[in-house]
Amino acid sequence: MKSYETVVIGGGPAGMVGAITLGSKGVKNLLLDENDTLGGQLVKQTHKFFGDHAHYASVRGFEIAQKLQKKISQNSNIKVETSATVIGIYPNKTIVYAKNGKEFKVTYEKLLITTGAMEKQLPFINSDLPGVYGAGAVQTLMNEYGVIPGKRFLIIGSGNIGLILAYQLIQAGVEVRGIVEAIGKIGGYAVHAKKIKRLGVPILLNHTIVKAIGDESVSGAVIAKIDDKFKPIPGTEEEKVVDTICVSVGLTPLSELAEQAGCEVEYIPQLGGYVPVRNEKMQTTNPDVFIAGDLSSIEEATTAMIEGKIAALEIARILNGANIENEINEEIKTLSLFRSGPKSAKIRAGLEKFGISIEAVPNVESHGVQIGPVGKLRAIVDCTEEIPCNSCEAVCPFEAIHIGENLNSTPVVDYDKCTGCATCVTACPGLAIHMLKEDVEKSKALVGIPYELLPLPEKGEKMWALNEDGNYVCDAIVKRVVKYPNKTNIVYIEIPIEFSRKVINVEFPKEESPFVCRCEEVTLSEIERAIDSGIVDFEELKRLTRVTMGPCGGKNCKLVVLGILSRKTGVPISKLSRGTSRPPVKPVEFSLFTKNGDPK
Amino acid sequence: MISEASVVIIGGGIIGTSIAFNLAKFGVKNVSVFEKSYISSGSTGRCGGGIRQQWTSPMNVRLAMRSVELFERFKSDVGMDIEYIEGGYLLLAYTDKEIEEFKRNVKMQREEGLNVELLTNRQIAKKFPFMNLEGVKGGTWCPTDGHANPQIANIAYAMAIKRMGVELNTHTSVESIDTQNGKIIGVQTSKGYVKTNVVVNAAGGFSHEIGLMAGVDIPTYSERHQILVTESVNHILDPMVISFQNNYYVRQTMHGSFVMGQSDKNPAKGNDLGHTVEFLEEMAPKMVHDFPFMKHLHIVRQWSGAYNVSPDAQPIIDEARNVSRYIFAVGFSGHGFMLAPAVGEAVAEMIVYGRSKTMNISNLGISRFENKIEKEHNVV
């Protein structure tokens, strides 16, 4: 039976970095993974990662896997066994794994378990129908094997995985009919949510799936609003025509092997469920067994990699007596910094139960969106949620973006230094930066939008400019398309200057006409037809089509309508009449006026 | 803009455009319409949209009945769906005296050929179970009354006359009317001068002012009437309902919203088109009382428009005595929209034949005010 100084079980980000670190410190180790390639969940992550630039921020997940794979293959201290499924950990530090239909046994001095997590299930009627998938399964099918399992998707859960999956599905050219979220706020990062909202995907908060519909496979889903006890509210049911339902309601650690290895396990919901008890250096209650990654707490790849490194360094220190305390403490500090932001409050609370306390950095600075000097080509950074990421600061060649000590702070742009190079636009993992330049004289604005869909529009092409909800704002002409090696290309469009603060996305014109006035359901083509028939006065257009006459009083669409009228007639918006504002500014019930509230 | 017009029509509201439409149908060329703002910017675009034949004056009944005939053909005649529905009119009576008056009206209206009947409280309750009929003794009901979208009707006429060759000048105001020896020779507008011998005053809220431009003192004045619209809900109410006692009218549009209004106690005179919160405070309790389901209905918008009022609340359609070929169709007192198709036809006939042929409207002449004034009562 072969024996190793250390065996690492699980070749995801934590395990790979663990093995590399062990190898670099001279610890001979065996890395076991049940898949045929290393990388774990990274191989299906086509999006760029957040984080510290020193830790692969703004690199796409599968590219991180490739980089780590290369490092492993270059390190002679690491032996890799893929397609190796560990079936159990037996007495006398014996690991049994299956490979190619044969049984293998190895022993270890130290064990690093990085088995990760699996997707949680959600019980609902007909959840056994073909067409109900876990989000990870869809990502594997789509991003690893190039198979898209449906045409119209409903996603359950608005955590980062659900949000990212929605984006990837749209990139793959299929439709996402919506994301339902049981609680009253979006679970994942705001930038991920904004990315899909501006592609027109609705996120329905306080909603759940009631049942899947279908005989042989999914042909629809019934969703409903839920009350504060998560019970569906009768009468709010709504049917969505979808052929695939992706459940993405969170992950739970795979702690079985750790239990078999003699680690104490505790149920800590903030960390994802049953997790091995461990100290700051990732050592479990069995001093020979270490853990890292999602097995220790459900987070993301960056923290998993740092944990893998900490665990490996500690193993190396114990085995070799190497004097690397300082290095370990540095990594612990870095990890704490990652977890010091408001989005990590849950993790901090969970770790508290192990006596690991991380100070939430109180002075995380949050800044609103800066507009910058009108007329200059510049970056507009719409990143107002504190998440641990500094890629924009790191890539800016002119030091024009400042985040500061704590990478949870939001970026501040120094517009004196910003040259409009757009390097940050293509680097930002959240696609939260776009370019803007107004031409006041010509009443036009140039907007540079990060674009990760195919095909790319071409120069001179007529597009639809969209707002943050993916709704049509105005027509746009493509002025320039700049391709970047990282595949986050930038499409520069020209739009009327009035919409320079509204437009955040661009799409090819659709045959179906978009609603301009959602209250009265008036489409773009209806408005254009009316204008073409000679109705060129906004007031007449309004009366004929009912546009702007609904409950919102035109707050949402009046400017859009004026923009269409201006485009069709050549009269600048400022010269068009825009109607009279009448009370009530917001609709009020008759009952308001049946009782006079004035003091007598 | 043409420099010489066969007829100049002042006012691009429902009356002016209906007259132009009928002239174009007669083949009259070089008709020019001047509208100082946009189409439906005046009273037409602000009105309740009711189409009623139940009047107390036989002349109004006849004009309205002819209009209904034309409204029924409007879509094919003029070329646009104007949300016309013959949902009826329900007029509510609360006292024995009112019932007696309603009986007399029904008798007269039936003699004019109108299908109208008196309903008891119970009959009304059966038809409209969602209404609170507390205090209602009865009412009158005419199933061929109805309502339509006045704004679209006005735009429909405007688009039709442009297609038929009429020159429609919006955002063009008339500044003066030139006369010589009791004859019209031209009109000065904000966009230029046009020679003409025939002018029609269809200026609605501004009829008196336009009259004075040719030295004709038309006894009309304007007063503000307020109106509101609610959110759109499922269809429940077919007819226009009027309560003179509670001082309101209400209808549900084909679009689903409810449109309603009243006569204010001291309406602002002139063309003040502002709005007051008192209007909402007065409307809300009575509407919620009579239509309890409205309690949680949302008010979306309030606005106002001018009634161009004549001394007997009936229109004045005539040619001026002192200025030949100066014709006016004014003073509709809040009922111009519903009479417009018939008035357009009559005025076009006056211009082409010298008198209206389809209907005898001689008793709508201005000279009637020299005698005792017989006022139309059914006005909200």
C-alpha cells in the first residue's frame, strides 16, 4: 500500500492550491479527484471572478483552473489521480478509492479534505419531472459539454449561482423567463443582478415555485407570492411557460468523508449546514485532518483557494518544522480582509461559533455613482455595493481608480487622471463600468457598453438602447466595436444626449415590438405607426395611443416617447411640447377624500 | 399655408373638424382650418365623452338623435374606431317632482321617436346591482344613448380631412378678421394672411372673442368644469349615469377607466383650466356612496375644460346679421361633442345651400334671445 506525506481529496480550487502549496514546500502529496480533469466547479465558470487582483480577480473561472493545472503539472512533488472516486476513509488512515473499475488503497500522514459542496434541493410538486435541474448541473451540461437542456428557463433562487447561470444561459442564446426568490431581497451580488436585469430578466422577490407542470417533461411552472411565513398567498399564482426549471437555492457542504476521518461535525446554518469543526488554520478536531473550501463554509473560489493555502502551509509547518508562521498569518489576515465586508456577515457569524472572530471593518467606504465631467470620454462606475474586489483599481494604467486598504470599499474615480482608455470596463467582473462622452452641441452621447454576447454588432448597425431593467429607451447607432482578448468586448453606441444617464445596455432590434408605455401597453411600433400617419404632436400622440396616460402619469415613458418623436421628426426634445402635469401625481383611492384629515 | 381659402374654419375641435369633414364630403375645395394649439387641446379633448339624446328641449333631442345615426356609421364614414358604445344613459330621479318632470320629458322624447322609458328603483337595481340606490325613486333609460372617446374622434376627423384635402393648420392662432362693407375679406393668422369670404366661428371656449373680431357680439361665455379619470378595471358599467340631484355624471370607458365630473358651485369664468382639490373632495364621497365598489379605486388624473355657455344652454348656430357669410356654431354648453356629427352636417349644408337641409335648425338662431329664454334643464 502506497503512503503519502499528505493526501488531498478533491481537485477544486481549494484542493489544487493546497496541493501546489504543499508541493512548493517540499511535501510529497497525492491529489485525488473523481472527475477526469482537475478544477472542480471552476471548469464550468465562464464568468470573471471578483476579488483581489493578486488572487485571480477578473480572470474567468475555467482559465483559473487551467493556470492551476499547469502549476500542478510542473510540480514533481504532486501526484495526480483523476477519475478517482474516494469511497471511504478506513481505520489506520487508509483511503480507498475506485478508478477504472479497480480498487486502490493509500495511506497518509496528513489529510486535506476539499470535497466542496452539493446543491440543496427544494421540494415542490412534480419536482421529479425531467426538465427540473440543479443550477450546477445545467452549468456542467452547458459550459463543459456544450449541451443546453432547454429553451425557456425559470430559475429558483437569486444567489450568485442563480444570477450567474441566468447570464450564462442568455449568453448561450436561450431565454430566461425569470428568477424567483423567496426572501425580500436579492441573494447574490448587486452587480450580478444588474447584469441580468438590464438584459430584461425579471427577478421576482417574495416568490416561490408551487409546482412544475407537465406530463412527460416540464412544460411550465406555477409560481406564487409568499407571505412572511413563506406560505404561498392564494390568488397570486401565476403560470410561466418554461421547459426547464433550475433550482439554485444554495449549497450544502459534503462532510461525509470528514466524518469518516474522525472529524467532529456541527450544524452551522450560516456556513451552509453540517461542517467540520476546525480552527483558524483549517485543522479539524482530528489533528491529522485539515479542510478547506466549501466543505468548511459555503463561499466562493477566492476564499477557498486562500483556505487551501493556509491548510497546506500549516501541514508543511507541522511535517517539516518549517518556520512559516508569518506566511500563515499573512494569509489569515488576507482571508479576514476578504470576509470583513457587509456581504460576509453570515460567514463571520458562523465562524464565531468556532471561536474564530473576524472584525467587520467598520470604515468600508461606500460611494454613489459618480457622473464625472460632462463632455469628457470617461468611465462611469456603477459599483455601489461593498464586495471584496479591486480589479478596476489594479488594472487602471493611470491610477485613476482608488479603492484603498479594504477591498470591500467601492471605487472612487479621479476624473483628472481618467483618460477614457476603458481598461477597467473590460476588466470589471461585474460588468459594472461603462464609458460615456456627451456632445452637448450635437445633443448626442457616446456610450461604451461591455458586451459578452455573440454575435457582436457591427459599426453603423442600428440597435436598441436599453435601461437598467432591459426596457427599450431609444434607438442607437453603433459607432465602434472594440474587441478584447478576455472576451469582454466594448460596443460604443451613439444616442440622444437626453438618455445618456439611462442607457446601460444594447440589443439587436427585435421583431416583436417592445412596450414603451407599460401602464397602457403601448408598443414602439404603435407609436411609430401613429407618428408615420401624421400625428407629430406629443399631445395628439398621447390622446390617440394613450401613451403616458396610465397610472404612472408618464413618469416612466414620457421622455422615451419624446425621444421617438424627436428621432422621427428631427425636432429636438427641448422644442417639443410635453403636456401638462395634473394631480394626483401618484394614483390615490377615492377613500382618501371621503375623510378629511385636517385638524378641526 | 394657402393664401386664399373658400372657407376658413376657426377652431380645430370636434365642431370645426366635423364641419370641415362635411364640407370636404360635399367636394368643397380650399377649406382651411385654424387651430391655435393641437387637435383636441380645447373642450373636446377635455370632455366626458357622453352621447345623449334625453334632453328637455325637442331641438336638442332631434340634433342628438341625428348625431347618434352618424356616430353609428362613424367608423366607416370617418375611418377610425372611436370606442363608440351604445351602453345607454341612466338619469336618476330622487323626488316626486323630479319623477313628474322625467315623465313629461319621456313623453316628449317618445313623440320625437326616441326609445326611452321610465324605470322604477327596483328595475334599476336589477339592471345595476352594484349601485347603491338609496333615495332613488326611479329614472329614465335610453338604450341607444352611449359614449365614445372624444379625443380619438377629434383626431379621426382631423386625419380624415387632411386625407380629403382640407388644409389643417395647428398651432396657428387667428389674430383678426377683416371685413369690408359687411362682408368678410380675409383672416390674419399668426402664420400669415388668408383671403376668404366665408368664416366659420367654431372656437368653443373662445367663441365670444372670435365673434368680436368680426364685430359680432355673441352672447356666450366660458366657465370651467372639472373632471377626473380613474385607473382601468374590468368592465362593469355600460351606461353613462347622471344624477342631477347629487350633481354628477359617470361612465366607464371601453378602456376600463371611469370618467366623471360635476358642476362646481362657483365655476371659474373664462378659460381658466386649473384644478382644485375641492373637486376631488366633493366627488369622492358621493361617488363612493352611489358606487360602493369605487372606494378603493384609484384616481389617476384630474383636469378641467371650458363649457362655452349660451343663455339657454343650447347651441347657437346661425349666420351673423351684420356680417354676411360669418357663420357660428358655438355655445354648446358642455354638449358639443355629442352633437358634432349632426352640427357638422347642418353647417356644411348652410354654407353650400344657404340653409341646413337634413334638419331644420332655424330655432337655434341668435335671434331667439330677443324673446323669452326657454332653458335646457338637463345639464350637469
